[in-house]
Amino acid sequence: MLTKAYLEPTQESGRAFFSRQISGSVVMLNLLRFRAIADYSAAPDLAPASPITGEEAYRLYMEHTLPHLEKSGGEIVFFGRGGEFLIGPSEERWDAVMLVRQSSMASFLEFASNEAYLAGMGHRVAALEDSRLLPIIEEETRP
């Protein structure tokens, strides 16, 4: 059974994100599922000389991305290995989980539209079989 992969925001999800008018920092929860072998068909100019795994391609993406992220006021708060859910669908798994904090919506937009950053996006596309990106806002009070 083929399932839909989520690798890019839709116009609707982008509109909904910006309509939240988040003030202050925003943390992006990234769930990542890597391809067994990276697929560089959409960015052959970035392809390594020999095949690599999706995880290796994602490392190339992060090496390219980190300077642009930090310059925009962003930071990686957490990166860890995933796996199967303890509570959740047994057929669903995520290879890695990452939390990225951006200082503001404006800094996120600056980062996401930076042409130098976008030049390395082919590594991300090659690396990922599927992903999720959930913007989260820290609450002042706890439940």
C-alpha cells in the first residue's frame, strides 16, 4: 500500500502557520524517515560520486544548513534517534527526531527563503522518504 509522503508545506498549511501570528520564538518538531538509499534524481548536481544512504544525505543537508540556520537566529535544540512508537501506530516509525528553535516568525521566514540555504535542499529531498514538521510554542504555564 502506497502512502502519501510529506516533504514540503502546502499553500494551505503555510497560510495557516503564518495566520497564527506567533510572537516570540517558535520550536519546530521534525520527524524524519530516511530512504535506504538517497534519491538524487531531483538534484543530480548535488549527488555524490557513489550512492549513499538517506541518513548520510541528511547529514550533508545539515552541514550545509547549520551556518544559515545559526545566521538567522536559529539553533538545534535536540537531535535524537527515533524508532517505533510506545503509544501510536505500530506500522509507523521515525528514524530521527529534531527540535529546531527559531527566534521569531520573521527569522524563520528569512531562513526558509534564503537562496544560499535553498541551494542545498536537494540533499534533504534525496534523504527523506517522509517527514513531519510541527511548529510548537512554549506555554508560560504548565497544565
